[in-house]
Amino acid sequence: MFLKEKKMRAFNVMIAMFVSLIATSAAVADRANTINIVGSSTVYPFASKVAETFGEASGFNTPIIESTGSGGGMKLFCQGTGLSTPDVTNASRAMKSSEAETCAANGVEFTEFMIGYDGIVISNSIDGVDLAFTIEELALATVEEIPNADCTSMTANPYTKWSDINPALPDFDIMLLGPPSSSGTRDAYMELVVQDGLKHLGCSKSVYKAAKVRADGVYVESGENDNLIIGQLTQDAQAVGIFGFSFLQNNADLIKGAVINDVEPEFENIASGDYPISRSLYFYVKNNHIGVIEGLAEYAEEFVLMAGPDGSLVGEGLIPGGDDDQDAMYEALESL
């Protein structure tokens, strides 16, 4: 009797292992049939549109996209190759040299696609006052320490109201709802607003490069979902949000953009370079996964086509690059 029960248990274990093996094989096959994408919350709406179109028209599975932020996406992308790692990462900034070194150390080969341009907008509720800032004023509202008149010393930021910085600004509390440190939008904001603003105030490179976001509750990190910031702006007419132009364009019934250095945050001004807070947008394809993940090269081609001057992403808020930028994307496609 005991021997019979022992044989039955062994048989059941074998059946369980067999079922598990089948399930694992199915999961592996499904992963190889589905592109896995991570990265920037700013590029996320564009990539989602491409993924949807690709899934409907190509015959391949619709890619799975996760908004992890540019920094988080780079970390996942560069950790190695194989089905447990993403095939594509989106970024609202170029890959850093340190990230490229990590990729190389882990055997990750990649191709870069610069898909176009985006403006970082400073927005508030449609029901709030019309806002206009200079880069310097935004920098002083954001930093942990402000410089003295000639920027030879720094002191803890005393500004709690916009009118403290400039009496012509609104007389209500500064509340900046912005991206976290893992975000490419945060990186770009620090460079194009904080560092440039302090530089224009006369600070040396060592000073403006060391600038940090204030941690006294005035700057509120709002995660990698920019739609959450929009929701918060609609509930607080005095709050100010920081995110990509496409979110302003797609929510014009709820929010409005501030004038920066006397320039409106509009498509034409960003495309021409007149708007002072503009940056490039990217996606990166893992070359090691070409031929391993079905449809990966075809997805990249779909993205390039939709990001062109006549592509549908223009209607989503993407500012396409010029002729040289378009040529560079097609050359990148050929390299795949």
C-alpha cells in the first residue's frame, strides 16, 4: 500500500512538472511574440499610439508598454539581454554616457532614434490666473538654496509665494507639481530651467551644476503619470504643474500653459526653437533582440513613419524633426 502511494505521489509530481513546463514554454513563446517597452512618461502617449496602430495593422501582437521614467527605463534596458529584459526603452533625453557604459558592460547593443522635439510646459488650471515667468524666476522658485546678488554665496530658499520672487507675480503660495528624479523631464527641467536660470543670474558652473530641488514641500514629486498632475491642477487653481507639451495640447479644456520669457508654449514656437524649454525625444531598440522578438524591427519602422512630418503623432503633440533628423532615423532603421 505504501509503495503504491509513493508511486502515485511520484506520478503526480511528474504531472505537475509537465504542466509547469508547458505553461513556462507557453509564457516564453508569448514573450517572444510580444515587444516589451519601458521608459519615459512623456514619450509614453506617442509610443502607445504607435503600439495600438502597430497591433491593429501589422499582424503582430500589440506591444506592452510600461511608464517607468527615462532613468528607470534605461536601468531596465541596460541590465542585460534575453526575454526577461525589455526590447525598447523610451526617453525624454539622450542616453547618458554612464548608461551607455552599463549597456556595454552587460552586452547590450542598441540603436538610437531621435523622434522629434517636445517643450516642457509650466501649466495651471484653465480656471486659474494667466501665468508668465522668466527662466530665472522659475529657477528661484525651484532650488533648495538661492544665490546672493553676485552669486558668491547661497542661502536656504526663503520664497514661499510667487510674489516674494517678483511683486508682479501672483500673491499666492508656490506649489510646483513636478516629475521625480527618475524622469527625463526632471533632468531636462534641471538643465534648461534651474541651471540656465542660475547661470543667467551670474552663478558659476560649479554652483549651478550643484543646484538641487527644494525639499521643503514646495516642489511635490507627482510620479511618472503626468495625468495625475493634470488631475491635481484641476482641483487646485493655484498649483502649477511641469510636464511635456503633448499633455497640454491633449488637455486644453482643463489646463493652460504659462508664457516663458515672453514666448507662448505653442507648437510653432517649440518647432522653431523660440520656446526656451525644449528638448529632444528618443527611443532605443535592443539590437540583440532583433530576430528574437517578433516584429521588433517592424515596430521601429512604424514609429519612424508615424513620427514624420506627415505622421499621425503630430496630432498627438509631437514636434517632428527637420530633414536631417528624419534622414538620421531612416539610417538608424537601415542599421537594424
